Amino acid sequence: MNQQPGLLERLSPRPMVCPLIRLGRSSPLSEQPPNPTNHNHDSEYAYNYHSQYMNIYDTATPDRRLNQLCLEDEYVQKQPSDSNYMQQQFYQKHPYLNNEGPDYQEKFEQNSSNSENLRHSPIVNPFAKQTSLDLSSLSFDRSYWEHDNYSKQEMNQTNSSPEYFRPQVHQSNETNYLLDNFAKLGKSSPSLDQGYHTLVSPSPGPVTPSLWSEGNIYKGKKFQNKNNSFDKLPDELVARIFSFLPSLDLSVCARVCRRFEILAWTPALWRTITLQGEHISGDRAIRGVLRQLCGQGRTGACPSVERVYLTDGAKLTDRGLLLLARRCPELTHLQIQGSTAVTNNALFEIATRCHNLQHLDVTGCVQISCISVTAGPEPPRRLQLQYLDLTDCPALQDSGLRVIVRNCPQLAYLYLRRCIQITDAGLKFVPSFCSGLRELSVSDCSNITDFGLYELAKLGATLRYLSVAKCDQVSDAGLKVVAKRCYKLRYLNVRGCEAVSDDAITVLARSCTRLRALDIGKCDVSDAGLRALAESCPNLKKLSLRNCDLVTDRGVQCIAYYCRGLQQLNIQDCQISLEGYRACGCPGQYFFRTCYDPVQPQPLKHNI
Amino acid sequence: MPNIKLQSSDGETFIIDVEIAKCSVTIKTMLEDLGMDEDEDEVVPLPNVNSAILKKVIQWATYHKDDPPPPEDDENKEKRTDDISSWDADFLKVDQGTLFELILAANYLDIKGLLDVTCKTVANMIKGKTPEEIRKTFNIKNDFTASEEEQVRKENEWCEEK
């Protein structure tokens, strides 16, 4: 076929070799069978053996140009380190095609299960019409070439005739194989890749699998490596590889083979269970995993499980949570974002049974309104909870909050964003029970007023992070008190608190010199306030002035001049002109901001 | 610049800078035990590493010689696999045999950075695949009986809801 030469030339010169293709064929052309006594001399034998076959191919038709491909030296060196000279000899002098094609491997597996005699059976050679070939003596190690029987087979092929070696048949299969595989060019075959193809993470261009990729060809090589790569690794290294796998993949791995099953379910790998994605039924997953880890019994405990994270839409219900509570007493971190079906009862179980719980994130669990613990004759045990995220739990009320903070005296991080029922009364309990609170957010809790802030100010120097964004009843009075008492504040967010003015900002600036991030969007702040900020807070890294109508170029220039560490500045919707922009372009600083220039209708984006 | 000689299992000797060699805790400990002899005649034998792999290891270590020492293994920190640098990714575009040999060498030589990146690479090859695909990729024999396999599949049905 005329196409082939062009395609061939595109191929990198690697041979496709099956050492056992020769089985069943005797050379009709060679007069002298290999000398059996020579088998002890490896090289000589090989040479003799090869030469007779070389003759066959030398008389081949032009379509056999494939046979003239020669082996790259590099490939030979890539062989396992104990590749022997014989193999090298063979590959260098046997440049003919492996015409078994991609079905090779399957036939191999089929045959190996069928016949015990066959240790290697690339025998299902469509051209091996030999019936009486005893292949039990064949092997692919060093002795292969030296083995007596092999040469005897060659000589005993009484059934052999030129027919077994029909060039036409050979050619047509060869052709088919070529065409089959060329057709595959341009389509990726991920299940057959053998290595680094999967390393190439989403690449933009099409990945053309090389016809010569190591999975498809070199079936001979595969037979030399009967053992798979993982056999080389001791258990601890396989476990180390597994430790990088997320829970789902680890579970899938357990189904690959027995060794993997044992290794994948070692408790040490399951300290953290992460479940991602909406398609995961959290309950079933937890049940499945815990069953594997602790046995089929319903009472077995899994002491190794410490963290459970459900993200990206994976959800749990009360059932799953109860199971977790009962079987994982050592739980320290639990995150069940968006599990809307979870109720207070399940949290009660968790809180009561998991004494070491430190981190609880129930964002979006809309039914949660309280976390209580067992009420008994003895004083109720306090939780060790340090981190509690109740964002988007609109059912939470002041009474519930009171119970929670009473039960969690060690709380350091508390987030009550959008818990709209919370009022100042609830906030009052926070500093009295949780004196070590470092971070608190009550953004969007519109019932909070200055009185709430007066209470929060009692947290004093421990408070580092405070957000009262969109609490529009907050004004200068509350903020001033907080600023004076909580002088170590690093992050403050008062976005949308329109009653906040320069007055409070000035006090804030003078008192909280360690401020790093400040959001005063939509506040009543003007250049004077900015100037105070600039002069007193040199560590400012992020500042948002979005929608601050009173801010002008002068204020921005001030900030730019004094706050050398500033990394982010948001001046969107401010009355800034190009002058202000230019001020922000100080060398050595990285600014990212968007701003709407009143002159031009389009937004200007600057990364300086 | 003090050098040191490393000898691979197949007898080949490599001369490299001592500081680069010390990224391997094994070699570092050996040198300390031997009294830090920077005598050029001292040869450190590495019987478990052949020359081809040792060459690759030296190449990696030379590129990474200025890296800060890797942090201690924090059991609690989430283990990521998407933070392999592009140089490392290119460096590890090798056949499976070499990749696994590198894992063994990094383990023997106790080079945490190389061990982590090679293990992450293999983990990435496993991620997202079905058991059959994993078997094909690594040429692993399925030694479950049909009934066992079915049972295991059923227990892990939750993995399959895609």
C-alpha cells in the first residue's frame, strides 16, 4: 500500500518486537538449522539464529520497509538494569514487526490462565499453526537463549512448511495493525497510557499518543517485566503513595488487587476523610468507609479517624452524622457545609461523644440552632471547641447562642455571618463566656447596634479580627469604644456601616496601629480620615474604600505615600481621577484595583 | 569546593559537591559518622542505586540544591498533589520503571523532596481511574476471585455514583 511509506517515515525508529513470533516458523530459506551445540555461546548462537531470519526478511517485498527500522540505543538502556547482552543482541538484529497488535496483552492473559504449562504465552500467534510445540521450557530470562529445548524445537518442527510463514498473511496483518493504530493517532487512550501522559494535566492542545508509546509496543519488554512496578516497592512506600490520594480514590484503589486492599484500608491512611462532590451521598460513603475500617459490626470504633470534611456539595444527614458520632470518638475536625438535613439532635450526639472536637463548620446547615451537651447531675462537660462556623444558620437565636458559648469556653474563632436573628442580647454572652476569642464575625446581622459593640469591646486585647459589615446600625460611638479597648486589632470590616465617619476612623487609626486590613466601604469617610489612617497605620496591607463618595485624590495620594506595604487598594466607585491613579503607581508596590473613571465610561483596570 | 565520590551499584563513580550530596540524609549521616572527611579518596558506596538512577538523582539534587529544607511531615496538613513544579514534572517524564526506581532510590537515600514529588506523581497517575484502568496502567494482576470482586465493589458502591 502506497500510504505506508509516508506514515512510516513519521514514526520514530523503534522496533516492535515479539520475540516469540519466531515460534512456529522455520525458515524455509535457510539450509542450516542452528547448531545445537552452540547454545552455550550466547553471542554466537544469537548471531546464527538471527542470521537465518535476516535472510528471510532480506528478500522481503518493498512493503517490508518496516523491518529495516533499527533500534535506538536509548531504548535498550532503558531496560531494567539487569537486561542482558542477549537481549540487546536480539533487539538489534531482529528488526521486524510485532504483528500481534494491541490485542497482545489480552491474549497473553487469556493464555496464561488457560494453560499452566505456559509461563509466558505470547503464543497465540495467528500464524503459529504448529500444534505440537512444547513451550513449557520457554522463558524470557537469560536462559532463554541457552536452553537446549529451544534449538531442538527449531529442529523438530516437522510440521513446518513454508506455508507457516506466508508473507502475504504476515503482510496483511501487519497492514491491519498499522492502519488500526494509525487510526488511533489523535485520539487519546487514557486507559492504556503507561506513565507520564497522565502527568500532563489539562493541556490545551490535542495529545497525540505516540504509536511507539511504551504501553502499546514492546510487548516483548512487558514480558520481560512480568512483575508490575508496584511489586518493587515495599509496603511503606505504597502506603506513602496512597497517603496522597483523596478518600474516594483510595477506596477505588482497594479494589485493584489484594495487596492494595490490605494497604488501602490501613487506619493510618484514614485520619482524614474528605468527600467531595454532589454525587457523593455522604451517609453511604461514611457508612462504607467506617465499615471497612472498623469491621462489619455496628459497634466497632474507628479511633484513627480524626477529621471529616465534606465539601463541594457532598452532604450528610442525621443518620450519617450519628454513625460518625458513635464510631469515631476521636474526631477533632468536622466540616459539613451545606448539609441542610442535619438537625440539632445529631450535633448533640457529636458534641457529647466526640470529646476532642476542636473544629466544627456547619455553614449552611439551616436547621441548626443550638449545640448542647448532655445535661446530667454533674456539671455539664465543656467542649474543647475552638473553631465554630455558624455562617448561614438563620435558625440561630440569642438563646441558642448563649448555650453554645456557655458550652465552649475555649472558643477562639466564631463566625455568625448572616445569622439574622442574633441581637445585642446574644452578643452580650460572647465575651463573658469566651474570653479568649480572637476572631468574630457578625456581618449581615442587621440587629446589631452600638450596644453590642460596647459588649464586644470587653474582649479587649485578644480580639484580632472583627467584622460588623452591613450592620448599618453601628456608628462612631460603638466603633470608638472597640477601637480603644481592642487595640491589637489586625482586621476590621465595617463595610456598609454608613454612620461611621472620620471621627471613629481617626480614633481607630491612633489606637489600632497594627491594622493590616481595613474595609470601610460605603462609610462616611473623607480625606481627613484617610490621612489619619495613613499616618498611624504603616502596616496596612489591604484597604477598601469602595463607594466612599467623599474620598478624593488627596486622600488616596496620602495613603499611597505613607502606606508602603499596601498590596490591595479598592477605590471602586470613588471620585478618583487620573491624578489619584498616578499616585498609586509607586515603584516597589503592587497595586491591584479597579476603578470607574467618571470621564470614560468603561472601567479602567490597573495592575501596577 | 569540597567534593565527594559516590559509587553506584554497578561500579560507576560520580563526583559531586558535598553540599548537594547532603540533601540525602543517608549520605549526610554517613559523612558525619565518618568524620566529615572531605578527602577526595573517600568513596561512598551506594549498593542499592544503579548508575542510571543515581545520575537522575544527582540531576534533581543539583537543580534543587538551593531549596529550603522541606518542612517536617505534618500529619494533619492536607496532602496536595497539584503542586509539582513544571521542572519536576518534566524531569519525571520517564517510563514507569525508572519512576519507581527513583522512588526506591529517594527512599534509600532519604531525600524527602524527591520522594514526595515522585510519590505525588504516581498518586496523580492513580487519581480518577477505575480499578481496571489502574490495573492496566501499572500492569497489576487482578487476584480477586469474581465473587470477591463483586463483594468489594458492592461495599464501595458509593464511589461509583458519578
